[in-house]
Amino acid sequence: QIRVRSESERQREDEQSYYAAQRQMAAQRAPPQQQQQQQQQQQEQISHPVGIRSLMSKFVLVVFEFVADAIIVDVVLEMKKKKKKKRKEGYTHAIIC
């Protein structure tokens, strides 16, 4: 049976393995007491991976908000340009008559 992973699932697994490797390297350099704290934090993160997901979702929301604002600004500017063109056309029409 072949299991296809979604892009977001693959990315999440990559991030988890990256952070695990970072913690492991930091633990090797840390004094014994710090190693215990890091192992405890690691256990908490494994049991509560929601923190990373909520941070990622907040980041995505901020990006979407930024993009939406940029689109709105573009639309407003485009509408202003069209209004100016219509006014100019109206004046030329009035002059011709």
C-alpha cells in the first residue's frame, strides 16, 4: 500500500526533524542540568505539537491579511485611475460640443 503525503504534512515532518536535530546538537553541548531541562521540554513539545501549528497558522493569517490589504489598495488605485480617465473624457466631449 502506497501512502501519499500532502505537501503540508511533509513540510511539518521536515520541520519537526530539523528542530529535533537542533535540540540534539544543543543538548550535546549543554551541561547535564540543562540537558535534563531540554529533555523535559522535548517531551512536552512531543506531547503538545499544537504550539508549532498555532504559530504557523498565525503566520499564515498575517500573510493572508497583508496580501488582502495589498489587493484592496491595488483595486482602489485602479478605480481612482478609471475615475480620472472618465472625467478627462467628459471634458473633451464637452469641448467638442
